[in-house]
Amino acid sequence: MKKRHLLGLFLCASSVFAATAATPDAEIESKINALLAKMTLEEKIGQLNQQTGTGYSDDMVGSIRKGAVGSILNEVDPVIVNKLQHEAVENSRLGIPLIFARDVVHGFKTIFPIPLGQAASWNPALVEQGARIAAVEAASTGVRWTFSPMVDVSRDGRWGRIAESFGEDPYLASVLGVSMVKGYQTDDLSQPGTMAACTKHFAGYGASESGKDYNTTWIPEVLLRDMYLPPFEAAARAGSATFMCSFNDINGVPSSGNPHLNIDILRNEWGFDGVLVSDWASIMQMIPQGVCVDLKDAADRAANSGVDVDMESYAYTRHLKELVEEGKVEESTIDNLVRNVLRLKFRLGLFDNPYVDMATANNFYAPESLEAAKKMVEESTVMLKNNDILPLKNVKKIALVGPMADDKHNQAGTWCFDLEKEHCVTPLEALTEKYGKDAIIYAPGLKYSRDIDESGIADAVAAAREADVVVMVGGEEAVLSGEAHCRADISLPGAQTKMLEALKATGKPVVLIIMTGRPMTIVHETSLADAVLYMFHGGTMAGPAVAEMLAGEVSPSGKLPVSMPKMVGQLPLYYNHVNTGRPASGMVLIDEIPLEAPQTSTGCTSFYLDAGDGPAFPFGYGLSYSTFSYGDVKLSSASMARDGSIEVSCTVTNTGNMAAAETVQLYTRDLVASLSRPVKELKGFEKVYLQPGESRMVTFTLQASSLAFWSTPTTKVVEPGDFNLWVAGDSASGTPVKFSVTE
Ligand code: BGC
């Protein structure tokens, strides 16, 4: 039994990712100081200014020559990039190069699945490879700074930006965020073909109240540190070159004006010495947020809160000089902001190699990149249901229906500024190639996901009648998720459900494929379909991946990175919640309540009368064409010291008849602690690839330090006592095994 009040072991940093934040390089630091000594105040402020590209325009050239621009976003033509860079390097007084930035979020030209989809792969190496490919492609146009990864822990499917996230779990987001950072940056950011990562949005943005974008958040500091900050800390320690402020306020304090986050935590606790950029006009937005009177006040607050670069508020260019002259912002404060920007430019090697090499420019769509993109779709597709209809067997005719079966634009997903949709291969194209033109009867039924015109459904039904199997590809158009694209209803839009009902009525087996940017409420739709493949927006290679999975050449192996709600009213919904004093039991649901039943007759526990308790599908869930069995969980010891570790092993066997991958997950629960702890927390995972009949022992090293939590805003502690652990294929399975942490 645990002692409730203890001083505990104080830990400064999460040890799983404890590593170096970038180490200062003495040579670079002395070059920075030498340069800084030559700079006028105006030139310093120029380095802090980031503005949108306007091509090789007179205005832009004039500003660059004056040294009034430090970085440019959204300029991706290497010829223009080189011309602008030439102005900075050759025609400005100090010759400081520019950085070109872009939101390369899930691929540049070769589009990978959206980040939420990539999270469903639970495959850090593949995520890293995807980021590497994106960096090579984007850097070949001159983009050396991407605004990715987004590691906002996201617990609410209404929030459109959940699509850009790695889902609801801080550990999964930490591992995959670090993978992306490494993929973009490699070990040597100065090499061509790399981009500086920008870990965003710092912080708490995923908790936007009621899933509405930009909304306020109220997050107690212990929760902030336990749930929302770990992926940021992991990225900082992995050397993420830059960070971005979030739009939201936390407890009334907007992030662009939050010195506690930006200085105390990011700089002082985590040792971050890269660039902190504001979000788009987020400095200016502190005016409508009601904490600054005007743009000058906002510039003052942001600069004194450690925001290095002003993206698109023009607060710094307009007001910093005056603020320094008035003594409201110290010049030494400006110097420190500028140092961070110059350090990034040195680290990127821009002083030595400022230009795009036109001989290798525009390097896109390598065959191995397309192959990796396809693999990522297969590894991130979550099979939610399969009544033995998949993989398809002996089918001669497939009715291919649904609004997303041949929709190049929408299968790519949100944040695809550089999409060339002619390179996207759709399910219609890939299935036609695989099965032959005569085998596919294509009748979309609906023109787009929101379509409410039911007149095409009859054609889809007629196609179904002629076929052996129906494959309906539906979901949400790309524009229904992403920034500022939140929904209060997360069901399938338009007449898709009606169409599915009509298809089901034909008696033909129906495979439902959902391409989407968020977890959706699809309980009814799942009951109608014989199989459900939940795909997220898959990008360039979604079609070939669908064809290979349907044909059984490969099994889908995605696992949910978010809990799927039964009803939208359950949101926010997440597996790692704390228990109430009355966990759900003896539920009497709404249709079972007798007339005039007394108030207490439904059982006084925590559940909804209409949704019961828990998700439709839990975090970590996903089926395979094969089956897996888990052996007994073995511990190297049933106890460990507070600075110790134990080995946790479990043998996993492929008990089916197809080679397939399984993601083995390790969860723990701290049974009694000084603060109520989550009922389960992910502490490790490993994706294993097994031949039929093959067994593999999976071993995790569980460090006691990974059981630490913030018991106060300044105390991170491992409390001795009893814990449970599970090794299982999802967050709702497995048999608990006890272990303890001793004094
Ligand atoms: C988004 C950021 C993005 C930035 C630059 C903002 O609106 O919140 O995520 O990186 O724009 O495009």
C-alpha cells in the first residue's frame, strides 16, 4: 500500500527522452557576437521579422536590402528564392542570409497520410522516413524551415486541428514528434536536404475549449506538465531547432505573451536555444484577446515574453525601436532574440551555402518515396471491423461507390499547399489497374462528402446489385478538418449514411472505407458494414494502398491514436482519464428505464444514459487480417527502486495464416497516489512483424522515472507504492500484473 504523503524523489526532466538540447557551439557563438556588434538596432529588428513572400517584388527587394526581413514564408520557387537570397547576401549591408519557411506538414509533393494517420502507424521509423522525404523535396526548392511537427495532445475530435496532431496520448506524440524532428533535421542541420523543425503549438492548443479553434484553455499546471508539455520537452531535448507559440491563452494568458512558458520552462528548464516564432499574427491577436491595448503594447509584451520572431503581426518592425528608446524593452533583450535567429542561420549552414543548387532543384516523387508513402497508408489504416469479408476472395465484380473513391484533392487531406493532385492515385484508378476495367463498376452515388442530393444513390445501388461486393469510399473532404475547420457534429456528412443503408438493403457485402481528418461517430455505419477500414486522409498513394489491402497483399496494421466516441456529446474523450469516485457499473440505459422510475433506479455511477460509458473503439485498437495471441507477462522483478527499472516481457504469436504486424502496447496505472492518477497510461510500444505461426518475445525496459508525475507545479515525483501494468493490443485489453516501486 502506498504512503500518501511523501516527499518523493524529485526529478527535473522526463528521463525517457532525457538527452541533450542542442549544445552551444563556441565558434558559432563567437561569430554571432561579432555580427551582433556590427548591427544597428533596425537591422536587429529586421532579423526578428518574418513576412509572407511577394515574389521578387520591389517592396520585398527594398526591405531585404535594408536588412528589414529575417525570414520569408511561403516562397517555394527556387529561382525566386535564389534571387531574393542574392539580395540579402550580396546587396544588404551585412549580408545576412534569409531563411525560407513553409508548412510542410505531411509531405511536400509526395503527400503522406495526415499526421493523425501517421500516428495510427505507431511506426516511428516510418514517420522519420516520411519527414526525411519531405525535407529532401522541400529543401530542393529552398525551404529550410518547416512548421512541423505539431505535437498538441488532442482529446477532442470536434477540433479540426486534431488532423495535424498525433492524437490523444502524450507518450505516442513524444515518440513520433521526435521521429519527425530527426527526419527533418538529421544529425547535421547544415547539410543540404535538411529543414529546421518547428515544434508547435506551444502550448495547450489541443485543449481548446469545446473543440472550437483558437478557443481559451484552462489547464492547471500539473495537468499541463503531465499531459500537454511532455511532447514539447521531448522535441526540445531531441534538438528541435525551432518552436512556435500557440494562439490560445492558458488560464487567461496568451502564449505569445507568456514568459512562464517561453522563458521559465522552454529556455530555462529545457535549455532550448533555438528560435521561438509567434504563430501567424498571434502577437497582434493579444489585442482582441484583451490583454494588450494596441500593437505597441503587444510588441512589448511578446518581446519581453521571449518571442524571437514576429510572424505577420508587424508589431516588431513598427514598434520595437520606439520601445527600446523608451526603455520598455531592453536592447539586451533584443540582442538575445536576435542571437537565437542568427544561431539558427549558422546551424542551417546558410552563411556558407545560402543558395539552392539548381542542378538538383525540384527533386520530387522518387520511386522509393512513393513506396514509403504507400507503406505509411497501409500501416496507418485501422481496420475496425471485419466479418471475414476482407481480404476480398474470388470476386469478379466490385461495385465501387462513394464520394471519395476518385477524389484526388480530398484524399490528400489538410495542409497540402504544394499538392499536385495529378500525382495522387485514387482507389478507382488503383483498383481498375489491379482487377481490370471490367471488374469495377464505378458509381459514386454522391458527388462529394457533404452532398445531400440523393438522386445518384439509385445508380450506386444498381451497381451493387450487379457486383459480388460493394466498396464504399466515404468520409470527409479535406476542408472539413484542419485549422479553423471544427465541427460540432462529427458524423459522416451529407447523404452518405442514407446511401450506406440503401447499399446494405441489397444484401450484398459492403466494405466501408473512411478517409477523414478526425475520429468520427460511426456506430450505426459500422453496424451496417461488413468491414470498416478507417484510413484518415492518405495522401498521394491512398489508392494503391487500398487496392493492395483489399486484395490481401498486405494487412492493414494501424491502431487508433485516439478514442473513437459513440456520440459527439462524450467529447472530450480519452483513455487516460482519472477515475471518478463512482466508476460506471450497473448501467441502465435510456431505453431500459421503466416509466416513472425513481431517481436512483439507474444506478448512481458515472455514465451517460444514452451513450453509456467508454468509446466505440478504444485508443490503441485495430484489427488485422491475421490474429495474434499474447502470452503471460513476465517481470524481471516484481519491484523496483525509485531510480531503478524492470524488464517487462511478453511473447506475441501470429496465430493466423498471413504475415502481419501487431503493435504491442505497455500501459501502467499508479494505484494510489497523492493525486488521482490516470486509469491507464501508455509507457511503451513496439510494432512487430510476424510470419504465420511465428512468435516473438517483446521486452520493454520500464524505468521508474517514467512513472513520475507532477504532484505540484514544481515537483515531479515517483511515489513508491503499487502499480498495475498491462501488455496488450489496445488500451482496453490485457490482464493486469502488479508491481511495486519501493522507497
Ligand atoms: C497556423 C500554424 C502555421 C502558420 C503558418 C497558422 O495559422 O496556426 O500552424 O504554421 O499559420 O502558416
